[in-house]
Amino acid sequence: MEDNSGDLFGFGESAHQIVDEMPSMVFLMDKFPMVIGMNSLAREMSGLEEVSFYEKRFGELFNCINSIRNSSCGTTSACVECQIRNIYRQTQFNGNVVRRRVEMIQTNKGCEVNIRQFILTAYKLESLTGGATVIIADDISDIV
């Protein structure tokens, strides 16, 4: 039996390489919802190395305005309405596969700089770490 202990996605090396080279950002989130894995494009787009993304929330990775103003993603009254968190909840708690267009207002050191738009697809992997959620994100900001 092969040892997959270093494989964040839990698929084995061949499948891991496929996921890592996908032209979409792929995030693996635990039940809290913290990012516990991401592919190469997600690391590149967020500007983070593998060690620095671990156990951060999506809004922290992409400088969501609410995350920056309150020092943590998921801690403001606006977070209740967050489209990304709601997609995560629908997937994690109801088992739904969700595909939706979402917007995020990003900041650069506290100043509003832009609105990024994503197509998110989320689904739950029951076989991994107690039901991890996979979020595939395509940045469509330059298209719309």
C-alpha cells in the first residue's frame, strides 16, 4: 500500500499532479472552514507559499475588505451574508454541489482597490479528513 501522508489532496501522486496543474484555483477546506490545501495556481494567485496559507480562511487569502478591517475572515456582521461562506455551508452541512458566481471586494492595506469576481464550484469529499470541502475557483474579473 502506498504512503500518501504527504499528499494534501489524498489522491496519490498522479492525481495530485493533475489537480496541481489544473488551470483553476483549487482549495481544500476543513470543517472550520480553514484552508488545508491548495494547488499551484491558487498559491500563485494568492501570493502565498505553502506554509503561509495553512489554516487561513478564503477571505484572508484574497484580502477581503471585511477580513482586513477586522483582522480575521468570518468575524463581522457582513460575513453572515458572504457568498463564499454560504457556498461553503451549503456544501459542508447539506452535501450540496454548488456552482455560483460571486464577488469579493479586495483591499490593499485597508484601501478598497477592486472587486474580483469568481465562478466557484464546491463539493464535499466524505473520504477525506472528516468530509473536507473542495472549492474550485475561476477568477473571471477580467472577463466581465
